[in-house]
Amino acid sequence: MRKLTVILLFVLCQQLQAHAQDPHFSQFFASPLTLNPAFTGKFDGDIRVAGNHRDQWPSINKAFVTTSLSADFQIMRDRIASNDTWGVGVMAYSDQSANSAVKLNYLTVSTAFHKGLDEDGYSQIGGAFQATYSNMLINVNSLKFEDQLTPFGFTGTTTETFDNTLLKSNYFDLNAGVLYTGSTSDDNNFYAGVSMYHITRPKQSFTGAFSLLNPRTTFHGGGYFPVGATSILHLSGLYSTQAGASESVIGGAMQFPVSEGEKPTSLYVGSWLRMGDAVIPYVGLEFSDFRLGLSYDTNVSSLKTATQSRGGMELSLLWIRRPDDSRGLPCPKF
């Protein structure tokens, strides 16, 4: 019985990871290195730092809490062509589920080279690789079993026993991606890319049971262009598929100027739609070298009964250091 329970828990965790969290950010545009390794180094500046935090389905006892922190920068600027870009990045993120009973921690290193297709580098095509180390921890003491269920909730004592109260599994993984970006002027930019994660199909195992992680493939694109005299419309979308499950997200935001100057302040207001699942209103504020974003998933699917139409609160913060001699080339933002 004990071994069967562990196997069932392991399979459940794999299903949750494959179909829901790999990881899962509604603000995918604010987490570039989890969307496509080819975004590494693709920004106007010296260094970019991105932080993301998501609390999904908080009404279901902290079902999923995902946090990531990444930094990427450009290298070899004085040794490669001026219209080329070479980037290196590092990222750490944690995905916790079942009220932190199950924890997945990742550390990734990525590199991308973007080849200029014109003299000024307005159009580039890039390819990237990303190496990942991951470990998975299951705290048995935090799990709940059927024999603990009472009229007052899971308040009883389980009869299940385990040799170890902390189960561990780890693996190395390889991801890759390609990205095309282009602009026709200083006022617009468009991009399209495809990424694949878990190329090596790494194996996770507990107590003799194992599961192979299925590759996740994501097609994505977006761009921005001016609307009227001062506003800018940003659009983006993606289609992701893994292990027979798929996700489609599309939407956009309007950028309104708040103040002018060397580093102007802008307000972003918009919404994205996860097809058949949730509406995702978004508000953002860009000031100095920062862009702060806040979104909230509102379930519109049949799941809304269980979640009371609640989805997930998500917060993002990006910081890009731009030197005084920045070329000011348009780059993807959403």
C-alpha cells in the first residue's frame, strides 16, 4: 500500500507539472528566458534582470506558487560585428504545489547568438541553447491521505509509514530556441519564435517508479506599433503543447505616456485571453529603467465553480540598464 501510494503521488505530480506548471506565467512576455532561450541578450541595454511571482488558485490551499529570477547580458561587443548580438543568461526558479508539499527547483544557463540581417541590426535571427539542472522534493509529512479525512477536514492521523520523509529526484535537461526580430523604423518592432524544452526527455524517479518528461514546444510572436500621436499598441500571443495538452494565449496592451524626458514614464493597460480558460487583465508602469506589471487570472471555464472564478495573481518586475551611448534599437517588449 505504501509503495502504491508513493507511485500514485509521483504520477499525480508529473501530471500537474506536464499540464499546468512548466512553469506557467500568464505574463509570459515578462519572463523571457522561460518563454524562449533565444531571448537571451535580446534587449537594448547592458544587463536585464527579470523577476516573476505567481500564486495560482490560492483558494485551493496554495495549489501552485511559482517564482523566478533571471539575469542576462551581452558579451563580446568589441569582437563581433556591430549588427550582431551575443547574449549569456542565468535563471533560477521554484515551483511549489500542494501547499509546498511538492517543490521543483531549477537552475539554468543559456546563451544566444543573434545574426544581423541588415547593416544596422534592425532585423536579426538568433538561435540559443539552455542547460538546466532540476531537483524535485516531496515532503511526505506535508501530504494528506484518505484516512486523515474527518468531518472537520484532514485532521486525523494517517496509518501510512515511509522509510524517508523527504523524497528527492534530480536531472539535467537541454532546451533550445530560435527567434526572428525586425523593425521598419524606430517606432515599431515585431518578432516570431519557437522554443522546445525537455529536448533530452529527462527521467524522474522515486522508489523504483519513473517518468519521462515530455518535450514542450511553444510558438510565439508579437510586436508593437504607434497608434495616434503618442500611444503605442503592443500585441503578443503563444501556442504551447506538451504531452497532448495545449495552451493558446493572445492579447495586448496600450502604452500611454505619463511624462516625457530622457527616461519617460508610461502606463500600460490591457488584457490577454487564455483560450477556454481565463481572462487576464493587465496593468503596468514603466519608469526610469524599470517596468512593473500586475495581472490577475479570472477563470471563465468550468473550473470556475471550484475556484469561485478565481485564477492567479501575478507580479513581474524588469530592470534594464541602458548606457548613455545606447543605440536605441527597437526590441521585443511584450
